[in-house]
Amino acid sequence: MQVERLRVTQFRCYERADVTFAAGVTAIVGANGAGKTSLLEAAHLALTGYSPRTTNDARCVQEGAAFLRVEAEVVARGSSHDVSVGFEPGVPKRVTLDGKSLRSRDQLDAWWTCLVFLPDRLAVVKRAPAVRRAYLDRATSRLEPAHLTEVLAYTRALTQRNALLRRVRAGVTPGAALDVWDVVLAKHGAAIIAARSRTCAALAPLFAERLVALGGPGGSTLTYRPRLDGGEKDLLAALEARRGVDIDRAVSGTGPHMDDVLLSERRRDLRVYGSQGEQRTAVLALLLAEARLIVERRGEEPILLLDDVLSELDTGRRRRLIETVREHGQALITTTEVAHLPEPPDGVLVVSAGSVAPLVERG
Ligand SMILES: Nc1ncnc2c1ncn2[C@@H]1O[C@H](COP(=O)(O)OP(=O)(O)OP(=O)(O)O)[C@@H](O)[C@H]1O
Ligand SMILES: [Mg+2]
């Protein structure tokens, strides 16, 4: 896929912007606060229907404005498409594809994929298991859309079971009332564990390979660490075995809501031992591994939106990153200095105080 043009109206610091993008790597250059991340965010909103920065769309509306609008021209699967997203606080967000209103923004996922790196994505390596689970579920849903439904069903059942555990502990409900929720949890839980392990198994070799391509060491691993490995029957047995403890604590102590993913380099857990640059490289390797997998499975390259990826990387890693990104098709990369890019990009957009324009070479 390729994004050819982006139009932005009353989005963050932009009153209006209209930009075209090169086929390969486009650098978005500007000082701190100029509007680089906002431009990536606008592209993401137009392509996916949501902001990668906030769940509160009202924050994206330019201060003092009543609504925002972002529109993109995209070439995907050999044909051109117009997508637009409009938002006004208090009114449901409106997403249209080729002039037709979509019921849900999720429908855009069937057309193309957008993979984004923002500095806060380092949390995938650095923070608690919940962040890695959320990442793994997003990645799995991009490969197997049905996964999202399983996760939602599991989460609902878990909330119900936990509420019931409190009631059983308080003596207002008999323990047998848990039977039905155990069955539901075991069913969706087993589907989640199976899908997560498929994703990890597919990502692991690509992650190791991409990490080497980015200048990291060989032999790095990505390992799924389920709290409980097994099928529906095993999960059901585990829930029943734990029932007494769960009632005492009024919380469900086993299942895929407690899983983790271990990322390691030189046999050391990157979360605990990785340097800043190593952790950043690992998150980027993960993103590029996923990009590979998406090309293999869907036959089309995702667009890569990379915010501030060059900082903290040495010159060698920067060069390798850009080379590797180039192999993946189109990418928009923000940077404060174009000199941080090891080789000239295919296009440069200069951003300053809410305006954006292509770089005009002085000659
Ligand atoms: N809703 C809004 N309305 C108007 N301006 C906003 C809104 N939200 C954010 N801004 C402003 O937009 C400007 C650009 O922010 P952005 O994060 O895009 O900068 P940036 O170029 O990525 O900077 P940095 O290099 O520091 O990451 C900031 O000054 C910010 O305060
Ligand atoms: Mg920024």
C-alpha cells in the first residue's frame, strides 16, 4: 500500500495542511513542538480511524475549533481509495471509504495495515507484562481478526467471574454458580493461548533476523510465556483446581490474562538488562518482524509510521534501520535534524509552527 496524499483540517497545531508523500522513505523534519508527531498521528487517524497517541479524540481537535477532519488518498491492492475521518466532540466519529460511511473504523483493517512506532512504545520492552499482552493481542488481531472477539469475550467473562468470586466469598452466592463462567473462560482462554502462540512462533525467527539486520547480536529470542499452557480441558481443570484459592482472594489467579512474552538478547532479559539503544532496537525489530509477517500473510506491505526512531541509536544502527525500512515499502519518519538520516530520503517535508511544505533544495 501507499499513501499518496494527506489533507488535514483543524488537527492539533494544523489549521490546514495538504501534503503528498514519496513512495519510499519520507523524512518529516522540524524543531521540537513544530508538529512532526501530529502529522504522523493525522496520517494514522486517517488510515485506521484512531489516534495512536490518545483515546480522547477531542484532544486532537485544534484548540478553539469545533471539529477536525483528516483525509488520505491511498493506493492498496492495485486501486486508489479515498478515506476520511471527521470528528466533532459529542458526535460519533464519522469514517468514510470512497464516499461510503463505514459502520465501524475496524472495517478499514481489511484494506491495509499501518504499523506505528512512538517513543512510548518502548513500554513493550520496559514495562509490566500487561503491556506485552496488549501488544501481542494487537499483533495477533492484525493477523487473525477473530482474535479480538475472543479477547473481548474472555475479558467480559473474567470480570463476571471475579464479581461472582466476591459474592461467593461473602456467602451470598453458592460456589456452583462459578461453573458456567469457568466453562466460558476455558473456551475463550484456550483460543487466546493458541492464537498468541501461533503469533509468537511466527514472529520469533523474524524478530531474531531483523534484530541482526538492525545491528543487534544473533540468537535473540521472543518466547511466549503463558501462565498455563494447554487446551480448553486443561484450563477448565486449572480453574476448578484453583477455585478455593480464587474464592479466598476474590480474583481469578490463572489464565491468559496473566501471560507474558520474554524478549531476550545474549540470553539476557531485555527488560531487565537491555540498554536504552538495545531496547529501542528490539521494539523496532519487533515492528519490522510484524511488517514481514503482514507481507507474507496479506500480500501487501504495511505503511510504517516511525516517530523519533533515530534518537539514541548510533550511526551504524541508524544506517541499518533506514536500509531495512526501505525493504519494507513506504515509511514516514520524523526527525529534528535531517542530518540524522544516514542517507538522503526519497522525500523531505519541513514542518514549522503548524505548517508543512516539501523541502526546496537551494542550488
Ligand atoms: N489540540 C491542539 N490544538 C492546538 N495545538 C496543539 C493541540 N495538541 C497539541 N498541540 C501543539 O502542537 C504542537 C506540535 O506538537 P507535536 O507533538 O506534533 O510536535 P513535534 O514536532 O513532534 O515535537 P517534538 O520534536 O518535541 O516531538 C505542540 O506545540 C503542541 O502543544
Ligand atoms: Mg514529536
